Amino acid sequence: MASLFSLSDFWVASWMVVKLSVASWIIGIIFGFILAIGKQSKFVLFRGASSFYIWLFRSMPLLVLLIFVYNLPVVLPGSGAFLADPFWAGLIAMVMCESAYIAEIHRGGLLSIHKGQGEAAQALGIRFVGAQWLIVIPQAIRVALPALSNEFVAIVKLTSLVSVISLTEILMVGQRLYTQNFLVLETMAAVAVYYVAIVTIFDFILKRLENYLDVTKGSKTRQPSDEFIAEVNAAPALPVTPAVEIDGPALQATKLHKAYNNVEVLGAVDLSVHSGEVISVIGPSGSGKTTLIRLLNGLEELNEGEIKINGQPFLKLLKHSNSKSQIVEHVEHRTKIGMVFQSFNLFPHLTVLENLLLAPRYHKMGTKAELEMQAYQLLNKVGMLDHVWKYPHQLSGGQQQRVAIARALMMRPQIMLFDEPTSALDPEKVNEVLQVIEDLAREGITMVIVTHEMNFAFKVSDRIVFMEKGRVVCDDTPQELREGKNTRVETFLKDVTLH
């Protein structure tokens, strides 16, 4: 058996198996992702075509596909020049088969990514393709890699079937050899060793790749030096948000309406926010506060109403004569609204610095050096410069929320929206986030804040909007509400001691 390992035919066949396996795996991963996204698409034709493909080629044996593809030139003579080569015929058949299996692996990876990741990308103005490429796919690949590695092993073993179309691979060489030397067991043992060796080598490589992509292992812990901090402090300060002089509201929402399954959660809500104003939205749970702020940023689709930014249309529902409605969005205004989520929604596969740089670099808002300095200054402003090279999982909840605020400010928005920014935090972490928001309020940044922190709301707000059952019950200054002019608000605040 040992003497068989010196035969060049085995080594040539092994190289053929490696080429065929790697090519099938990589192309299958790419095509499988398209199928997985298609199966989850909102477009019926794309979803139906992807689902049909996956059903058909998962059901069809690879051996049948190999024979069919190799003999396709009989039906389509024009393909003979290409498919006459057994390697290309085998590759096409294996990709057709494996991409259907890999698509389901990818779909599992995609389903594991929290929808907040897509919402964060949308709030930063990153389009669907960019969000998939920069945010969703890297995380989904990391989740799916163990299953994809296992599928590679299956592909290596399936290459033994391509001998049916006369492609010289390891098993065919072994079969030819034992018909000559009659040493069946010894020859098949050598064939097994070759397959085991290929699988072992690539399994080692893929495990190293898996460890490399897992940011929870060997995460960066580099600390900024004193010289670096001094350089950031000495750099000329950049304005956090652009100054915009307009007549009228910076943000105006008119007759906003939203219902889920015919259950109204927001009805005919009007809201005007002028430049430099800080407005807090309060009210009991289920009153529609979060729905309102998500509508303002386009994260939820309007059922009725219109939203304008600086007097320019941003979102509007158009109704057509055939009773169909259409949301018209002027996407150029999306980056003018910054959003801070209740659950942070940082991108876990990126460092703090990379989280801040992702969207500005996507929108080409400056040179790399300029954007990095802006990121350092914003992190310094929110007290997170010491953690610039850490990953989100290495931070506390309060630290993650402060990074999320800095990430939103990196886009230099004209309006900042906060969706209960402290509700997911431990009580001891609440104050550090509120202090950052309070500092921003002093700088004159236009803000709309959904919060349950009553003392904070009364301290920083120019106006307080009280909501109940999807309606605005009152919209007054903190002083007027303190004087008890609205009995419903007074009842809501009866157990709160305002400082």
C-alpha cells in the first residue's frame, strides 16, 4: 500500500479533487447567498423562483445531474465546446446541486442576525446591498461557517461521483489500478488516505478561519497612549451637527397613522420640531411613543400622513385610484436624521472605531484621516476614547449606548432621535448615558427623546409631548406641566417626585 503513494496519477487526481471541491464550494456559497436572500425576499417572483430552485435541486441526485449536464450538448449543440470538458460539466452539476443545500445553511445564518442590524444600517442611510455586504453577510458567514465547513467535507466526498463522466479523480485512479494489480483492499486503503488527507488539511484551514472571524476570541485590547489622547484633544474641534437656517420646523409630521393587523396604534398625530429644540415624548407603555419615533425615521411604513425635513418632503403616502398606496421616500434626507436605539444595535463584528467609520466611509463624507479624527473626537466627547479599539461585546450596556450616540453623530445629522435610550440599562448605567444626552442638549442639538426618565425629561426639554392610546394628549412646556394644567398628565406623574 505504501508503494502506491509514489504514483503520480494519484497526486494529479488529488489536485483535480481539490480544484473541483474548492471551486464548487466557493461558487456554491456565492450563488447560495443569492438564493437564500431570494427565498426571504418580499418580491413574489424572486421568492418563488428561489424556493423552486432549492426544492428541485435538493431533490435531484447528483449522479443524475452529472449525466444530464455532460450530455446536454446532444440537445444544445452550442454548449458542446464548453461542456465537452468533464471538469466544467462536473463543476456546473456540483454547483447546481450544492448551492441548493448551501442556500438553506445561509438562510439559517441570515435568520440568526437580529433585525436591529438592518434597522441600524437603514437609519445610517446604507442601502440594501451595502447593508448585506458590509453588515449582514459577514455576521451570517461567521454563524454559518461550521455548517459550511461540514458541507465542504461532503463536497470532497461527492467528487468520487464525477468518474461517471470520465473525469479522472482519486477513486477512478484506484479502480483502474486494482483491475491491474488485483490488490483491492490495499488500493482502496490508499484511496481512503488521500481523501482523509485532503479533508484533514482543509478542515484545519477552515477551523483557523473560523477562529479568526470569531471576534470573541483574541479580541483586540490595544489601549490608546497618552500621546494619542493629547493629539485628539489638541485637534481643532469639529461641529457635531451642521447649522441650518430655515423658516419653519426642522421636522414636521402631519396626521401620522399606523395600524398593525387593523389594530390602530397611532392615529392622526401631528408633531413639529424647530431647530435647536429638545422634545421629550412620554406616556404609559403601549401609547405609541416608539411607533411614532420609528415612523419619523422611516423604520416603519406609514399608513397615512406626511413627514417633512427643513420644509422638504421626506416621507409621504400616496394613494392611487386603484386603491393601492405607495410610500414615496426622498432618501437624500435620511442621513439628516440620527437614530439611537433602545438596544444599541452596534455591529458586533466591528470595533468601536469601525462602527463609527462604516457609514461615513460608505457615503464618502471625507478622507480616511479626517473621518478617523472626527471619530476620535466624538468618542472623546462621550467618554469612550479609551475603548476605541474594543469590540461591542467587551463593553457594558452604558458604554455601548454612548458608542451608539457617537455613531449617530458621525453622520452629522440635523436631528437626533432617541428611542428609550436607557430602558435596557442597569440603573447604575443610566446616568452616564443621560449625562451625554444632556451635554448634547446644551450644545443646541435638535432632539426628540422617547423616555421613561421623568426628571431627565423635565430638566432638558423645551417641550414635553404626552401620548396615550396612539394620540397626543398634550404638548406643553415642562413648566406648564409642573403647574398641573393637564389632569391626565398629573395622574400619570402622581408617583414621580420632580426635582
